[in-house]
Amino acid sequence: MNTQMTIEYLVSLLAILAVAIGGFALYRATRPTSQTEIDSLKHENEALFQENVMLKQNL
């Protein structure tokens, strides 16, 4: 393996690692963090579901 191929290989690994770290950071930044927030989202989801059912009945 020559130097050029080694450098290309390492740059490719670095790019893959950067994408993986970025994806994990995005996941951590957007997920609910507390039980209160999770409960709030569940309540909001249930309200939207009920609204959806009512709208479908009106069709």
C-alpha cells in the first residue's frame, strides 16, 4: 500500500467517523430528555389523535 492510498483511506475513515458523530449528536439534541417532556409529548400526541379521529368522522 503506497502513501497516497494510505492517506485516502485515513481521510475516508475520518469522514465516516465525522458523519457518525454528527448523527449521534443530532439524535441526542432532538430526543426528549425528561419524563415530564415525554409525558407532555404523549398528551399532545393523544390530543392530535383525537382531533384526527373527529376530522375523519366529518368527512
